[in-house]
Amino acid sequence: MTCTPEVKPVRIPKLSSSVHDINAEKPPFGSRFLTQDSDVWTQNAWDHVPPPEDQTETITASLARQRLVPVPDDEKKNYNAKPAKYWDNFYKTNADNFFRNRKWLHLEFPELLAAAESNAGDVTICEIGCGAGNAAFPLLTANQNPNLIIRAYDYSTHAVKLVQTNALYNSPPVGKIEAAVWDLSSLDTLPPGVEPETVDIIVLVFVLSALHPDEWGKAIANIHKMLKPGGLVLFRDYGRHDLTQLRFKSGRLLEDNFYIRGDKTRVYFFELDELALIFTGSRASPTQRTSTMTEVVDADEDNESTSLPVPSQTASPVLHTPVDAPNPRSDDTLSLPSSGPSSDVHHNLHHPLAHCPLHPLFAIEQLGVDRRLIVNRKRQLKMYRIWMQGKFRKTE
């Protein structure tokens, strides 16, 4: 008997950003639509898949369990006193087996590739919280701009050493890269080599969540001081009720939505209004919120090529909308549990942040949620992830 070999489904790649421009009339459709639940395991990725009906119950149960056994008060002081020490340990432990290039940046933030074009002129990009350089080096590899300067900063000494020992650091193909140790929450101290109002773009990816909420004001003050008038912050971080938050066990909760990981590093999970308040001093208006985008992405998607395309390849394609494709609306989002008035916003944001200049400091160009259903087809598992993403322009 002849066995017919298994035919694997053709992978439909992700072709456009998960978060759309707030000036667009409606969010762009992706190219992957799930119209039959039974098809969920047949493709690598689907767009606009609504959350499960029981998600609110899952969130409520997880948060209640965590609040029963928070981090003891005497231990909180230790975790908050020297956070850089724990990040140093993290990078020492994971130097060779953890980091992947952030190949998705060219889709989410095409401004980076525009700065790398040969005719872009003098551009300075600062990546704060650079880690091992997994955002800086892919951009440096794609760079065609001889006048591009990439500055990479982290408060982990070991992370900066990883950047400085990379072969590209000492011999960049085009442009220039510099790295140094610097704490974003420093008071009135800019990073080495940076004068006030000399930076065009700041990349802030999974960084603000590592700070204590009491440090947000100092961080925003430093970012604002570094940027030129009209300079841009490209932001991405963890969103409220992300799978990672719901999975935390007892003894990890520092305060609401703020946790200590097993490696002793800290992480906060944001709401959109919190980010709007941090950067602009006001909550986000309905016109400033992007529609929730939900997609299913196969768990092994990170195995695809990490190279950045040339700028002409990054434009979102013109896509037709299938007749039976679900239309994402603002009322598709879940009604999530609340512990009281304004519980969605950290209490520090009920008044001006300490050490922060008076708002408005930034204007919102993009602010949205990237919801993804990560799929492990082999184990038939579904895992809901939530990230916040924004672009904030320094006011003139």
C-alpha cells in the first residue's frame, strides 16, 4: 500500500503592521481571515480572531489568585533597590541562547528603514534598553545611510558588553554605532555622547515596563530632553491581561499589574490610557485609539528569515476584504474586570508625574493594541498575547 505524503498548508505571511495609523479611516485588513473555527490549525496565521467568550472569567480568576499571596513588603525593597543587578544576571545567564533579532520592527515602524535609506541625511537613532542589540544590529545591517548614527543604551553593564563585542559594532558596513551604560530613570543625566535635542528617533521597546511606576516621570523627562523638536518615540510594550501576566504564580505580585519574574526582573502591564497619560498628560480620545487587531500566529513563526527588506518592500499591500471576513469594531473588545473607579490607570497618573515637565510633551500619532493568538499546532494549544504599541511625536 502506498502512503500519500502529508501536504503541509502553505504559509500565509504577515504583510502589514498590526496597529494602524490613527489618521486612517479604518484599520487595514490583514491577509489572513479565519471564517471557520475548524480551520484554525490549517494555517500558520489568521487575522482578526475575536477573544474567547470565557476570557473575562480567566482574567478574574488569575488576578484574584495572585492578590492572595503578593510579594512580602520587605522583599519589595530589595527588588526595587538595584534592578540593574538582576538584568546583568539575566544577560549573563542567557547570553548565548535567548536573544532573537527583532525582525518585526520593519513592519511596525517603517520610520527606521526610512532613516536607513541612502539619501536620508543626518539621522540619530537612540535605542534605550538595547539589550544585546537585537534591534540595533538588524537596522545597521540594512543601513545604506552613511550619515546614520545608532546609539544603544542599557543599564545592564553585561548587555552593553554583548553589543560592544559584536563583530558589527567595530566594523559597521555603513553608518556608525555607539553603545554605553545608562539608566533611563537617571535624574537630570543624559546618556554619554547625547546633548539635549539632538536625537531624531528613540526606540523604546519592552523598556518602560521594566521601570517602577515612580520612575516613569524621570524616564519621560529624559526622553523629551534628548529628542529634537518633532522627534519621534517608537514604543512597544506589554499590554494589560497578556498571557504572561495571567500566568504569574503566587508571590510574584509587587502591586497591581506590576510583577517580579523568576529571574527577579520587573515587568508592568499597561493600558492604553496609561500610555496616553504618561506621554501627553491626557487620556486617549476615541479617535486616538486604534481598533483592536487580533491574529493567530504559529508558535514557530520566529524561525523565518530575520533580514530586513528594502524600504520599497515594506509598504502595506492593497488587500480586498472577503465578504464573510469579520469587521473589527471597538465593541469587539472584552469588558474586563475592574477593582474600582479608575482601576485601569495607575494611581501615579491621577496627578502630574514627579520629575516630569508639564504636559503636553508629545502628540499621539499611533496608539493601539496588538492582540495575537499564538498557536502551537503540534500540541493544539492557543495562547493569547497582548502588546501595546504607539508613536509619540515631541511637540514643537
